[in-house]
Amino acid sequence: MSKINKSDELLGLLSTYNGTFADGFTNRVMDSVDEENSTASSDDMAFYKIYRWVALSGVAAIIVLLFSVYLTEGSFTTDAFFGLVNYNANEPIIASLNY
């Protein structure tokens, strides 16, 4: 028997198959989904607590950085942020950036 004939035979058997589920199948599936949701939500809450602290630390670090730039340079310009306030266009580093 060739592979095509076997696959046609298998297709015919599968098309006539009428699968049924045991009694209470739906309830068991929904119960297990509810269990997963309750477990996942507690895991998600732990993740969000950690994320919140990391995000707040990052925001605090950015605020401290901006404050230190303002104290040292006296402004919040892009040049002040990159430390380029005291450079002029004739210096080699800045001149190479102008081209």
C-alpha cells in the first residue's frame, strides 16, 4: 500500500470518528484553569512589586543625574548634559563632530 492510500484511509477513519468527552470534563478543565489563574496572579503580583521598585530606583537615579548636571553646569541644555559647555567649535573633538 502506498503512502497516499494509507493517508486517504486514515483521513476516512478520522472523518467518521465522533469523539466524546467523559462526564464532568468541562468542570475539571475550568477548575484547573481557575487554579492556574490564582497561582499566576500571585506570581504576577510579586513581579509587579519588584518591577515597581526597580522602576522607582531608575527614576530616582535620573532625577539625581539631572540635579547634578544642573548644579555643575547651571542649566539643563543638551551640551550641559553631555559635558560640552566649555568646548568651542575649534577644538579637535568638537570639530570632528561638526562634519
